[in-house]
Amino acid sequence: MDDRYVQHRAALTAAILERDGVTAAADRQAAYAGTPTDPAVAAYVATVRKHAYRVSDADVAALRAAGHDDPAIFELTVAAAVGQATRQYDAALAVLAAIPAEAG
């Protein structure tokens, strides 16, 4: 299946994961992958990935209490959300690619 947005998606991902930010690139990469080692960040990222609509003020407060400021929380949120969206998008493309042409 043709993904006409592959270059745009790659540029977005590179900007999130590789450019300078207030958080270390390794922390953003871990949030993107869903594998942060900081327990507070891991709990938050899990919520963003699985139930983004459930992120609450208490979740953000827990990150602040763990020493993360608002710009860092924003970067981790974007990395986690785009990582999960990318996984879902790629899975959907794989399913569509597996459908025989004559079935569509």
C-alpha cells in the first residue's frame, strides 16, 4: 500500500526524537517507544498511549512532583502520542496491504 505521507511522517518523527529539546533525546525516544525507565513517566506514558482521554490534572501533578516541568511534560506527551499513533497507523496499513486486490 502506498503511503504518500511517509516523508512527512519521517520528518515529524525525527524532529520529535532527534532535535534539541528540554528533555534528553533518549527520554523522548523512550516515551515514543513506550519504554521510559522513570516510574512517573512510565505511568503517564502508558495512560497517554492507551487512554489519552483519561489524562488528568493528577497525572500531570505526579510528573511535576517527580521533577518534570511543563515543557518537559509537553515533549514527553507529544513523543508518546505520536509513537502510539505511528504504531496504529502502521498496523492499519499492514492490514490493508494484506487484503487481496480483488477483495476490495
